[in-house]
Amino acid sequence: MSLSELRTKDVVNTLDGKRLGKVMDIEFDAHMGQVEALVVPGEFKVGSVLRGERCGIVIPWQRICKIGENVILVELEPGDLEED
């Protein structure tokens, strides 16, 4: 599966049913040759936008439950949300 295919899928937290957005980036370990995390849009902050920064929520690969045809199901507790 390519990044462009992942970017079309909605990411949904199975614990609260909240839609987190679509995949905007991935974290990849080049030495191990594997994806470590997906990144979805984070909270909108005017200051970050004005500085040209992109904020995102990093979802560790271990928290991904299922990648379906249209959706990616993840299991995130409120304390698991790490902003990048």
C-alpha cells in the first residue's frame, strides 16, 4: 500500500468513535525498513499556521487495529495523543 492510498482513508478512534482526520504523513525507519507511525492533522492553532508549521497527531503503528478499504481503525486513549 502506498502513502497516496493511505492519505485517502479516514482515521477513526475505536474507543470514542472520533474521526481524527486523514493520514497526512508517516514516520518511517529507514534502517529497519518499516513504518513506525501515522500522522494525522492535529489541533488547529492560528500561531502555528502563521509560522508555516504543520501540527499533527502521531499514531504509533502498534495502536493501529485495522486498515480497511475506506478507514483506518486505531485505539487511542486520551493520554496517547502525542502532537508533533
